[in-house]
Amino acid sequence: MTSTTPLQDSVTIEAGHSPAGEGHGDFRLFGLATFLVADGMTFAGFFAAYLTFRAVNPLPEGGIYELELLLPTINTVVLIISSFTFHRAGKECRAGQLGASRLWLAITGGLGAIFLAGQMVEYFNLPFSLTDNLFASTFYALTGFHGLHVTLGVICIAIVALQTRQGGRISASDHFGLEAAELYWHFVDGIWVVLYGILYLL
């Protein structure tokens, strides 16, 4: 029987190899999914509030503005394309083609930046301001909150791209960070599709 010293036992526990920890699964994906569900409920609250005040307490004539469709539609197409480019980045990473993965990540981040630029152009050309009425406030809250998510997504993409460099934390065999960022990005894209339908098409 091999005996261990208290110091050796301490090192073993700190390294995460204690007998009590053996057999425990990886709950990172569960944690991410829980966060996305909670975040989705926040957006659902915004959507429900907007639809409720439109149905139950309609604004006076002219209180709901006619929104231009061209720029938001282009932004929608840009985000949908970015989901495909992010998926391609993940596929290349799993195949061990980290250089190609970084290229697709850069394209995805660029598309995200284009979306944000388009949103800023729309803000500067809107016929109403944040405090005009309930519709205006809800519009800015919804699109601004989503824009914040896109901004965070672009930052995550930049971090993941750096981590795919040689010696980085992401490789063909260990790529959870990229998969987590990709799942988050698909979530943000899906939220925008719903937001686009509610704000611009209804």
C-alpha cells in the first residue's frame, strides 16, 4: 500500500484529482445553456411588454412610427450569414485547421461589426428619439439590448481567435471556448430574427 503525505494530498486536491471529484462530468455546457435560457427570458419579457402595450393600450395616431425596412433587412441577412461563417470556423477548428478557423472567425467578427455599424446608421436616421413615447422607448430598449449582445459577441470572437494561435487554449482536441462562443452567437442571431419580425414586420 502506498502512503501519501498531507502535502501530497493537498496538491492532489488542488489539481482536481481528489477521490471525491472523480467521475464528475463537465458542466460547462449546462452552465452556458442555463445562462442563455435566462437571457432568453429577459428578451421574452421585452417582447411580451411590447406586444401587450400595442394590443391593450394602443398609442394615438402617429404614436407608432413607420420604420424603414431596407437597412434592418440587410442587417438581418448579415447576421444570418455570420452564423454560417461561425459554423465554418468551428468545423475548421475541429479538423485541426486553426489558420482557416481564424480566417472564418475574422469574417464573422467583421460581419458583426457591419451589423453594429448599420444599427448606428439607423439610429441616426430615425424620426423619433428615446423619450418620445412608449413605442420609441421600447424600440431603443430592445434594439440597444440586442446590440449590446452583438458587441459582446464580437469581443468573444476576437478572444477566441487569439486563443486559436499556436500554444493557445483552443485546439482541435480542446475547443469548448469556440463552441461556447458559437452557441452564444447563434442565440443572438435567433433573437434578432424574432426582434426583426416583431418590430419591423408587425
